[in-house]
Amino acid sequence: MIKLYGVAGDPIAHSMSPKMHNYWFELYGIEACYHPFLIKEENLRDAVKGFKAFGMNGFNVTVPHKVAIIPLLDGIDPLAKAIGAVNTVVNENGKLIGYNTDGPGFIKSLEKEISDLEQRKTLIIGAGGAARAIYFSMAERGVGEIDIFNRTAEKAEQLKKECPFDVKTKILEKEEAEKLLAEYDLIIQTTSIGMSPRIDESPISIHNLRKDAFVCDIIYNPLKTKILQEAEEKGAGIKNGVDMFVYQGALAFEKWTGIFPETDKMKEIINKQLGG
Ligand code: NAP
């Protein structure tokens, strides 16, 4: 029987997940189909019941359902529970179990460039859902020092307070983050600032960035945000959000099939799709 997978979100038409997963299913000769489901917030409960009733094998969850889905599931893995958000659901013998592959996907995306992640003094810009997944996953991985700057400082304080893993964290104001920037080996931009169409905006000035630092922006539209352009001009290493997107998908695919799929060709496909 053909296995069924999908992604639930609103909006969903723009999602590149169907292209990615259907490519991998074909590549590995797995008889399966991955479909985008436009699910309004008020229909999420019924949708999850339906997915379970017709034996869907697994699905991804995207904006705005990553938090709301948690009470509708039969179980949740500890990291996803700590993060407080689920992006991947696996049907394990009739029980829907939630996982979060966003944070682990981000970490995996850095493996080639950064071998000593634990030693890198890190600044996270932002304290939304993606920042939460990245901060908790990096803390779980053993990164010793991760400071946070967010427009709304209370949200950053809340992240720090709720992190169940051992990590040294200072919450910074914008001016402080800009002044102390030279202290950081790794800067991770997780806000929506700089995303198309507001491509001329940047969350902080990177005047004090060291040229041996590494700057990530998890946005992938545009492929090179203003902060990445400026970091590149200063000679720093840069990475956009394409690799994180591909790895969060690869880790979901592995949870569903036991196969960690090839990612290089997929990054190429996604980059091309985004005009790179
Ligand atoms: P979210 O939960 O809504 O968080 C948004 C963050 O952006 C918050 O820190 C918010 O600060 C900040 N922000 C928004 N508008 C701002 C403004 N005008 N000035 C200053 N700060 C502002 O969103 P999310 O789910 O974390 O997603 C954030 C970005 O990551 C999006 O661009 C999304 O596309 C991208 N993303 C990429 C991937 C990937 O796989 N590459 C995965 C997930 C998300 P406040 O707390 O002050 O509101």
C-alpha cells in the first residue's frame, strides 16, 4: 500500500517540503506520497483526528500549528517537549508522536564548517519559535555560552529561564549586542528581519564583527540577507537558512523511513528554486 505523508499549515502553497520529500521517496524507491494540507487553526483538531483515522504514516507541522498540535498528540519526545513546539509527527503503531527537527537540523547544517561548536561563544538574535528550537538544541549539545538579543527582552529572559539544559546566558539590549559583537565566534540571526520583501533591513549593526567569526541567518528568502551580505564583506563565514531547511526535512525523513537521505543534491534543487 502506498504510504501517506504530508505537511499541515496555513498558508501552505509556498511550502517546498512536498517537492523535497517526494524527491527522496522516489530516489529511495519508497512507494509513498507527500501532500500539502491547508489546515485552518480552527480545523487542526479534526485534521489530526482524520490523519490518525486513515492511518497516515507521518506528517510535518508548520506555521501556525507547531505549538497548538502538542495536546492533540499521543506523545512527545523530550527535546520537542522542552522546546514547546513540534514540526514532525510519526505514526508509531497507531500513536502519533511529536518531534522537533528544527534545532537538530540547524546544528547539522553547521557540521561541515564548524567542528568545535561547543567552544564557540554564540549570540542568538531573536527569541521566537525558531530561536527557541536552536537555543535549546545548542544547549543540549553542550555549547557553553549562548547570549541572546531580542527586540522584546522579556521573551529572551523567558527562553533563558525555561531552558532545561546547562548553559551560560546573558540577555543583551541592542546597543550592548552591537558593542560586544567582537566577543562572539558565532552569530545566529533568527528573526524575520531582512526577509523578502523587507530586504533592506537588518536586526543589528555588525560594525564590530570579527572577520574570523561565522554568521548564520535562518532566512532563505532572499538567499543572502543584508546581514549576511555585510558579514561577507567583512570576510566572515556565512550561511543562509537553506541547509537548516533541508536538514530538518532530512531528519524528519529519517524518523519516518530509517534512511537519512542525501542532502547535497537537495540543497542544489532548493537553491535553484529560490533563484540561486
Ligand atoms: P516567530 O516565532 O514569529 O519569531 C519572530 C522573531 O522575530 C521574534 O524574535 C521577534 O521579536 C522578531 N521580530 C519580528 N519582527 C520584528 C521587528 N520588526 N523588529 C525586531 N524583531 C522582530 O517566528 P519563527 O518561527 O521563529 O521564524 C523566524 C524566522 O525564521 C522566519 O523568517 C522564518 O521563515 C525563519 N525560519 C526558517 C527555518 C529554516 O528551516 N531555515 C525554520 C523556521 C523558521 P519579538 O519577540 O520582539 O516579537
